[in-house]
Amino acid sequence: MFLFRISFFLPLALLAETTLATIGYPTALSLQNGPQTFIQPTIAGTVESGMWGNVREYGRRFHKGIDIRSAQKDRRGEPTDPVLSILDGTVMYVNKVSGRSSYGCYVVVQHDLDMPLFTTYAHMSHIDVVEGQKVVKGQSLGIMGRNSLGRLFPKDRAHVHFETGLQLSNSNFQAWYNKTYKRTNPNFHGLWNGLNFIAWNPLAFYAALNQGVSLSDFIKNLPTDLVVRIRTQTVPAFVTRYPKLLKAPLPAKVEGWEIEFTWFGLPKAWTPMTIAPAQRRSFVPSPSLRATHQDLLYLSNNNPKLFLEKVLYLCGL
């Protein structure tokens, strides 16, 4: 039996009733009228296939964002929808070579809320912005497209792939990438490679922030499915970059960390330990997580600890 998990933070019915006013939309389409009105399905044809979560290949493959359909086409059937920044921010990365990524041509924008938020806009046919450029909410980043890995997918499935998440590493991603891929597949994107980001459900994020929840509280309020305890005196770079995720102030001397993970691998809450844990590393699933770590299996080629080790390494541990 396949596990099919989207895991909305709020029920779909509540999402439909929420007034999403404080954050802009990635396109002219509203995201409050029900997923069937804005989601672009895959060839499978189901709305779920274009949403976030374990929605691909009968629940066996994780999709990090949502796919928003085209609502404007030219006489050739090509999309002409402007892709819009959802908040004020800074363009951190632009990839204009489709063949270098499964995202095709894409843009990453950083938004400074109570902690940094990163949004990704992928499969664009044209990009209007440059790295380092300041953008405002609703500003066009370019035009929706249908490219990926140097190829075009069908016109009737044109969409923008949209992600909201955190960047894991600002320093050691390339070292991890070189070790993992043995230089057989070059990293053209540096720290802005999609593998260096953990992304959550954008629709749950919209609903929470528009109810007045801060970004850091949204993250910390996500369910904990796994706790990792680590014996170390290191203060990881991830904590330095995202201090809002600390559950307690940093002590004068750290002896270890208790880190809470969501089912999809986001290190959502960090507690510094003043007494060193007995084991160098221990993995403690919560009662809500299957003993087999079934959810994390989808993200780690059937090796959840390997996936968690990747996240911990990129966080600076």
C-alpha cells in the first residue's frame, strides 16, 4: 500500500475560506478558490499530482512545491503569464540555462520576514530580473514557461513550479555535493541548487501567515515526527542564520543538540543541551512516525538516516 501524503497544515476547507491578503500570489491566479482552480496536474490528470508532498508516482515521489497553471496564452498556445514575487525581497539567483536543471530556467528570491524566507519560481520562458536586484511584492520576475533539463513539456501542461522554504547551507554545500555525486554531474548553481533547500507546503504557509502567524512560529508549529540528539560542542551555522528556531537561549557552553524534524526533513526546532547525551547521535521517532520512518524514506532512497545526515551536515554538524 502506498503512502499518499500531502499533510496540509490547515484543512482545505479552511484554506478556501481564508482571506489571503498580506502575501501576493506567484501569478495572477488567486490561491484561495480551491486547488482545482489553479493547480496544473501532471500527465496523471489529478489535482493532487500538482500539489506539494508525496503526490508523484502513486505517492512514492516527493514534490517540493506546487505547480500553478497558465491562465494566459498567445495564439500559438504558449503561456504569457507574468510570474510575480510574492513579497518584497532580493533576487539571489537566476538560472537562464534550462538544460542545467530539472527546474529549467528559475529564480530564487530571499524575503526578510522575522527570519529569511526563500521562494523559488521554476520553468520560466523569460526572466526579467538580475541577481542582487531588489523587488517588491507583485513585481514581475519574468514569464511562465514549460522548460526542464533543456526540453519542453507540452503546452497544455505549462506552469510555474513554486516553492517556499529555507536554505540549508551558506558554505559547505559544494563539499557535500562533490562527495555525493563524485563530480559526475556538475553543480552549476552553487548554493542555489534545489538540493540545498527544504521546502514546506506553500498553501499551509499562506493560510498561516495570513492569520497573523510569523514565519518562525509557522515552522516551529509544524508537527515533530523525529528527534535527533547529537553530542557536540559546535554551534551550527544553521542556528546562527536562523536563531528564531532556537527553543532556548544559547548557554555559555553547548554540549549537544536536540533537533526536531518534520516528516519531510525540515529541522524545525533546536534545543541546546548543557549535558552531553550518552550517544554521539541518536534518532528518536515520535509516536506519529512509523517505526520504519516511512515518510522520510521517500526523500532518501530508502535510507532515512542518510537523508538526515545530509541535512545535519549542511546545517553545520
